[in-house]
Amino acid sequence: MSGRTALDRLIAAQAHHVHKLTAKDSTGRKAYYFVYVPPARERAFMAAFGGTGLLDLEQFGRVIAANYGDAPSAETRTLLRERYGISI
């Protein structure tokens, strides 16, 4: 896994803090998001789901992969596996 940044290595080591979300984006298209939420932001992230229905994911962590469609794409699966060691 050469070429990974320090942040990539941190996310790989804390893969249990990566959340998979399916939602409609601001255009109404169905999308999958994989979001790394640091432990210090976890409580606020989970509490935000009871709010208005609008959520800025970048407020809570980093979107590490995303795609449109009914399932995670092959490209998303490959990126997650190769960069972070996450298999879905």
C-alpha cells in the first residue's frame, strides 16, 4: 500500500470509525458515502441524524469514498480495499 498519506494510514488503523451511509444528495440522486469520523466527533455525528434531515458530512469527518447508484461501485470497493484495507 505504498503512496498512502499519513491520514490514509490513520484511517486504515481506525477503519472501525468509517461509516457507510446511503442517502439522497442535494440533487435527489441516491448515493453511497463512506465517512471517516474521528472518535472525538462520533457522538455529535450520531446525534445529527435526529435533526433536519440535512447533514453536511464534512462537518464531522472526511468523506473517503462516494458514488451514485444502488450499491457501492466496483471502483469504490477497490479504493477502500487498496487504500484503507476495508472490504465491503
